[in-house]
Amino acid sequence: MANVLVLILVLLGLFSWAYPQTTVSDPATRIIIHSTPIPAFQPDTPSRSHFGSLEFCGGLVLSSAHKSFGGISALVVHSDGAHFLALSDCASWIRGRIVYDNNRPSGIADASAAPVLDEYGKPAPQWDTESIAEDGNTLYVGIERINRIFSFDFDWRSFPRHARPVSAPPELKELPFNKGLEAMVFIPKNHRLAGTLIAFSEEGLTAEGNLKSFLIGGRTPGLFSVKRSDGYDISDAALLPDGDILILERQYSLQRGVQMRIRRIHLDEINPGALVDGPAVIEADMRCQIDNMEAMSVHQNRAGEAVITLMSDDNFSPMQRTLLLQFVFKGK
């Protein structure tokens, strides 16, 4: 009975709409992020390192006394594999550097935090900031509930600045209040759909019960959908080096608790009006070191392999954890 009660409390935290009652008015400030290594992704089988198409590289349990730390909903990792920019769903930026020991994450250094500033240069603590897409020196940020997109100037030397609203299809603003704009990727040059911002809803459903998605800008703007299956909802997305898209998904149930899945969507299949689907590259449940996994980024290591970094949203709840997990993609 005690375990059932704990699980119910966790699920209530995952679904909570309440945010910390803090005023995000601080200037950028240095913070300390404490970390505890995760030696095995599946603790009851510590020697296992391969999970689906992914190889576990290590992970960290993160914590900080700073009021802005937590609620991580989006992530961008620099091409050096160390520097990162994370975004909380309470409109706070977190910057830092992942420290490695034999290619395994061992800590976080040089961390700082700052509020997200709106188009008037004011802190925007009411924004439910859920997604990031990087286009060179431009960073796109998706805001759930109001289902709007803003672009920011960004150069990795400072926090994003100069928010500007981005024109989006009217259907995007019609997404559900708390199940709307959740994930975005920008398609760079030398790929099909170059110049297109692709946006995914968390649980905005078509008449057929699939997940509404959007092609914004580019040569072929329009709407498409992602096949919804097994009760999973989208929580983030990232681009593989070959141009295919990884979609991070999550679900909760009283029987199995929290679950995570990543699917690979072939870019060639995405077109206005299309229904796309793809194979799972990993699926994990509470036997593994997961929580409410909401943020994902991909970079390449020195061997040219795609490294997937995941972070979790703890909902600012003491019942949940902020995790950082890394995997090498071993699929073709």
C-alpha cells in the first residue's frame, strides 16, 4: 500500500499544473549544481549497457539550491559535447558544462541561471517554455498553453536575448491548453525540408487520434501527424546527423508507473498531410533510471557517433529527480 501511495503522489506531481510561486527577476547568476553519478541504467542488471539501438554512456542525478533549478523541459548540447543550455518550464535558462571522466558524465561545472526575457525585455515567469530548436545563431522557443513561438539571438557566449514572435499556422494556437506545443526541430541546409521549423504537439489529436504536427516556413509549409501508439505522448524531439528525427515520448500508468520511448522518424516521409510513424530505438520503464523525461539533444562525438543527451523534468517536486542521461546511438 505504501508503494502505491508513493506512486500516486509521483503521478500527481507529474500532472501538476502548479508552479513555484517565485518571481523570476534575478539577473544572470552563477549557481552550483550537485551531481551523483548513475553507474548503470538498469540497476538490477548493472553489466548491461545496450538498450535497443542505444548504448548507455552514463548519467547524473542533479540538484541545486537555486530557486530556478528544476522543471527542465528542453535542452541544447553544444557540438563540443560539454557546454549546454537547458530551459525550464517556468521560463528560466540554465547554462553549464558537462564534465567527463573516461567519456562518462561525472559532474556539472560553470553553471549559471537567468530568466527568459519576453519581447519587451522583461522576465516572463508565466511562460510555459517547453521546447527549443537551434538554427545557427537563432534559437526558437516554443511556449505551451498559449502555443506561441519566439526566436532569440544566441551565440553560446551569453543567454538568449531579443525575443521576437514567429508567425505560425492558426491551427497551432488551437492546440489543447496544457497538451499543446511540446517539441521542435529546425532542419538545416543540405537536408530535405531545409529551412523548415517542425513543431510537435504533446497530445493535440487529429480526428483519427494521432498527434498534430506542423511544418513552419521552408518550401512546403503545412500540417502532418505522427502516429500515436501505446498511450505515449511527445515530450521532445531532436535531429540525427543524417537528418532523421528522434521523438522522445513518455506515458504514466498506475500499473507500470513512468515509461519512456524514443522513436526514429524518417525525414523523407514527412510531407504536408502525411501520417508518419517509426520504430522505437529504446523503450524503458521504472526498472531503469528514468523519471519524467522531457528534454533531448543530439551531438556527435569525436568518432562521429550520435550522442543522445536526455534530461528529466522534476516538476519542482521532492518526489522526483532531475536526471541527465547519455547514450550513443548504434542504429544505422
